[in-house]
Amino acid sequence: MNESDSFGWNLTSNLDNLQSLDVLLQINSIQASSLAIYAFELFIILILLLLSGLISGSEVAFFSLTTQQIEECKESNKLVDKKLLQLLGKQKLLLATILLLNNLINIAIVIGSTYMMWQIFGREEEGVVVVVLTAIITAAIVFFGEVVPKVIARQRSLLFSRSVARPMAFAIIIFQPAAWILAFMGEQLEKSVKKGQNQTPVSVEQLNKALELTTNNEVAKEARQILRGVINFGQINAKQIMTSRTEITAIEYATPYHILLETIKESGYSRIPIYKEKVDDIVGLLYAKDLLAYLKKESDFEWQSLIRENVFYVPETKKTDDLFQDFQTKHIHMAIVVDEYGGTSGLVTLEDVIEEIVGEINDEFDDDDEKLFVRTAEDEYIFEGKTLLSDFVKEFELHASHFDTVKGESESIGGLMLELFSKMPIRGESKEFVPFEFIIESADRKRVKKVKVRILQREDQKEED
């Protein structure tokens, strides 16, 4: 082989090598771009899976908020809490939007993952791809899109709800037409189911009448009172069972230590409200047990350092069932009842709430001689004016609403007398309100102190006599 032939062969060989290198570079470039695409598609699928979890969790979070958490949002001035309350005000539309979004995102996850698998393995392996993909995507959606977020949302319902409130409000605006159609269809289906069941709600009045019909003389009076207390438990508010402002034992903040000890000893209470200047300004509660280590202190002892400032305030309209739940969750036994202007209206304890079901509770420290009424004859009683109407109706096994038409805003027998007489009555005046006759036993210019109550004889009883 001469030099020219050798040179030509080498040149041809080099050109072939260059062409092979160019092809290899093109293949590597295609593979690199494919990997970037696959990574981007995988990232999108993970984002969709995260969104699916947030939406699934929001369903549990929104609809597992407690009454206390909703009240907390109502008292808050934060915009997110106001937005949250707006969402809770249209629950059917909210639920329809959540279900719609969740299904759309899960469908997008399935479509995206299927397309990605086809790109990687090709359509020739379609059967195997579908089986493997179905198993992986189902497990991922169930675990990361349903189980984990719902567990977290149930434990942190308020925090979770606040986190998704703004995005969910925006989603409702975007998907409102479709969500409204779903909500409407669900409402119509609910109506048709209820219509098919042909059920009528049972009122509290009907339950009380049923109790009167089913109980007989052999049934103990205490059992009837407990059953009636359970039925009416959610209908009674804090104002009806509270100790009124004038009957509260409270201590002024600047009271000397020795006077404080005497007041606590005379009252016999274990928790005393502490106020500054007037009862409307309660600054905390003093627990008698906190004073045990300081009983030998001098009169100048600064007992104010023992005051507990975690005072729980409730409105007069707070229902006893909600109040009982608050006592349980907050682990407290006393609440200050306030009126619409924020002034102290009275005081209610856990014992007051429980007594609405089980009746009067007396312990070894209660004074047995201090009774709210005295029976003077078979059908005649003398009641203290401060006796609560709720206790009065329970004593005579009446319906809780027996005096609603005449009692106005009053919650005691003394207040009822003011409503019946339309003035401050004097001793000896009487009024009838079936089945009772009320006779004023004692009164001054400010209040009715004692009332004689006579049970009127009914017409059917007269005929039998």
C-alpha cells in the first residue's frame, strides 16, 4: 500500500469515527432531555398528590371543628377566621367543591402517571404497565392523599382549616357553577330520601308529654326528674341556672388578709371571684386550697399573688349542654356569666349544670337548714324569692316552658311576681296562674323575699270529691 492509499484510508476511518461520535452525542442529548422531561412530569405528579392530600384533609378539618373552636373564630378579628366562618356558612357548596376538586386532581394524577409510563416503556407493554401503575397510584393516593392528611387534619382541625381557608374560598368562586349543580342534586336526593322515610322530627314538648304518659305511680320521682332533665338539658341557658349577681360571694382586690380569711370561712366556698372596685371588673379567682400554706401569715400578707387569672366568661344565652362541654374540655368548674354589655350577671358552676339532670346535690358542708322552700300544708309551700324558676318547675314536675308566657326576662320566683303583678307587690297580695295561687309573704321596696304557693284544686278533682 502506497502513501496516498494509506492517507485516504486514514481519512475515511477518521470520518467514520466522527460520524459515530456525533450519533452518540445525539443519543446522549436525547436521553438527557428525556430524563429532564420525566423528572418534570414526576414533579407535577407529586404536586398533584400533595394537593389531593390537602383537599382530602380540608374535608375532615372543616367538618370536625368543635363548637368551642367556632366560638374562638367568632371572637377573633383575623381575616382568615372571618373567611373560615363564611365557608362554614355555606357547607353544602363547600363540600361539593371539595369533592369536585379531589376527583379532578386524582384523575389528573392517573392520566399523568399513565402517560409517563407509556413514554418510558412504550405501548407494547400496555397490559403490564396498567396493572403495575394501578397498584402504585392507588397505594399512593390512599396513603398520602387520604389517610395521612385526614389523620393530621382531625388532630389539628382549626390550624388545618385556617391554612386552606383562602385557597378554598377562591376554588369555590372558580368552580361555583359545577359545585352548585352537585349541591343542588345532593339536596334533592336528600329530600327524596327523607320523603321516602316519612319521618317527622320529635320536639322537646312531645318528649315531655311522652314521659308523662309512660310514667306511673310506681316510677320513682327521682327517675322522672332525671329523664326530664336529660330531655330539657339543651334547652336551658346559663342565666336560668346561675347564681345571680346579688347572691355571689366575691372579694375586693384590696381586702386585708384577715378579712379575706373570715369571708372564705363564713362562705364555705372553695373558689372565690376577686374584683377591683366593682363586681363587673373581675380580675381572677382565688382557690381556698392555695391559702393553706399561708394561714399563719400576718394581716399585711399579699395574698393577691395567689389569684388565678384564667377566668372563663360565658354569655347569659349559653346553653347548658355547650357549657358542660366547655367545662370538660377546659378542665374548669366555674364560669362568670356576663350580660350583653359585658357586666357581671352571675356565676355558674359545674355542679349547677349537673344538677339540671340529677337534681339537687348536697355535700357534708351544705347547710341543711337553709332550704329554698318549706311545706306548710298538703298543697301549700313557702318559697324564697330568689328560688330559680327552673328549680321550681322541676319540684312540681312541670314543663320547662310553663311560665314562658308571663315571666319575661325573669329567672326567679321573685322576678316572676314582678311580672305577674306588673309592680312591686306588697305583703298579702295574691295572683293566680294555673295551677298555682301566689301570695306575697314578705317583700320590701327592692325585692320579693318570700312567696306562699298554693296548688289550686282542679275541676276534675272537685267532681271526685
